[in-house]
Amino acid sequence: MSRAKVFHVEHLSFDYGPDLPALRDVSFEVLDGETVCLLGANGCGKSTLLRLLDGLLAPTAGRIEAWGSEITKERLSDEAWNGEFRRRVSLLFQDADVQLFCPTVLEDVAFGPLQLGASPADARARAEELLELFGLAKLAMRVPSTLSGGQKRRVALASCLATDPDVLLMDEPFAALDPRSQVELLEVLQQLQDRGKTILIATHDLGFAEEVAARALLLSEEHTLLVDGTVEEVLSDERLLLQANVIHEHSHRHGGIRHSHPHRHGARHGTHHHTHGVQDHAHEEPRDDGHCGSGRPPCPSG
Ligand SMILES: Nc1ncnc2c1ncn2[C@@H]1O[C@H](COP(=O)(O)OP(=O)(O)OP(=O)(O)O)[C@@H](O)[C@H]1O
Ligand SMILES: [Mg+2]
């Protein structure tokens, strides 16, 4: 049985203003139940694309259809259409502060269900269930703005899931999470996939992309879609990854020998192998904070 089309994106371009391009002629489709990673360097247009798919921005050129109907200003201002769209699609913002605005964590998570017509008791029960799931029960009465970055992100995730959307648009969901929370999020994503949810994840972390998605879209720094393929295809194309600036040529020393090779950062690329003359070396990759693994001194950069 062929799967229904959730998004159909055709020749989509978006400019924030004159000389402020964010997306250039991007076309792709997302099918029901797919998990797709949106990869690309800082500023390539990932967040912009997710905001367009959520109807928060309108295309400068091109079009986006959701379940066969074009997302237009007219439709978004139609209460019934907008209500149904908001029920089905949920965006996790890159910046959790944009997402959290209620006086307490509990109210923030209950907000979506209340908006969609749940009774206060049901909305509260749903919020409590999600806070429990994300290990946030103790924070229920806290003011969201006083939470740590990772706590805010987990509350934002809980509030996104509270309405049980069909489509999750997640902007850097792993950022700011500690390793345990990252693993918990991977488990939650697995459960959502098992329940047939459609998930788009913007990330420049190739390791998480490989972990969660079957398919990847890679955006260039010129804001075009470089490749749309399986995660394996995309992540094995070193030339394209270098071109997109999601891996980089990194030069460093081993025992007095300087060499350079492409580096990728991410959960599943903690170690790699390469050769110096006849010797084969394996070493830990530097993490994004410039440190090699836990407790080690910073990597020499040259
Ligand atoms: N509000 C804005 N006004 C003007 N330009 C913007 C605005 N938001 C983003 N841009 C620009 O649009 C381009 C795409 O930005 P976007 O935030 O979509 O990138 P991104 O891929 O999500 O990057 P990151 O990995 O840093 O989150 C960038 O060049 C950015 O500077
Ligand atoms: Mg972004």
C-alpha cells in the first residue's frame, strides 16, 4: 500500500528581505510515517524551512502542500482549517524560550490540549503524564524562564507532544540535552515512529541523523537542496558533506606526523580509523567543544 503524501514542496524559495536569501528553489516530498533529517551548516535554511512547513512563514516563491491542500494565508486565517492544521502539525522551536510563555511548566504543557478543546482536568492529566515521561514532574510548578537550557528544551518537547500531533517538526531537538536526556529522546522518537508519526528533524549532528532517520535532505550554504536520499547515501558522500560544510578538513598531528582528513562530529562518530604510512591509527574525534572525549585536555588545533 502506498503511503499518503504529507508535504509536497515545489520550487520553494524564501528571502527574509533584499539580499537575505534563506532558501532557493527547494523541492521534495514527505510521506506519512517517514522520519527525515534536514542537514546543513549554520545559516543554510533549516529553521526557515521548518517554519515554512509550519505555516509561520509564507513562501517568497513556490508552494507547499500539506495533505494535498496548499498552505496559504487564506487557509491559515480560516479557523477550521488552521485548527485542524495546528492539531496535526507541531513545531519544536530551536529556541525553547520562544515556545514557553506560561507562568508554570505545567500550564505550558497543558496549553496545547486546552487550545484544542480538552477539559482543564484532561489537559492537566495529559500534561502530568508528559512531565513524568520526560522526568520533569518535579519542575511542574516552576516558572519556565528560570529553568536551565536542557530543562527548557525538555519542557518544550513535552508541550509539543501534548497534543499528540501527526507531524513533528523538530529544530535541533538534541541540542542542550545531556547524554541521558539524548538517549531518552531517542527512545521517545522510536516510540513515535512505531506509532506512525511523521517526523522532520533539523540538525547538523550527523550521528543523530544516522541514529533516527532513514532519509536525509542536505541543504547547501547557498540555500539549495544538494541531495535528497537515504541517510546512508547522504552520509557516505564525503564530497557533498564537505561542500555543505557539515564535515570539515581537519589537520592535526599524531606522533610528529601532520595530516588532514575529513572530520565529522556526532554521536555515532566518536572514533575513527586512518592510516599514517604503514601504521593504522584509531583515535577519538574532538567533540564540538574542542575536547577529545571526557576528561582529556583540549585537542591541539593545528
Ligand atoms: N529573522 C531573520 N531576518 C533576516 N535573516 C534571517 C532571519 N532568520 C534567519 N535569517 C537568515 O536566513 C538564513 C537561514 O537561516 P536559518 O535560521 O534558517 O538557518 P539554519 O540552517 O537553521 O541555521 P542554524 O544551524 O544556525 O540554526 C541565514 O542566512 C540567516 O542569517
Ligand atoms: Mg536553525
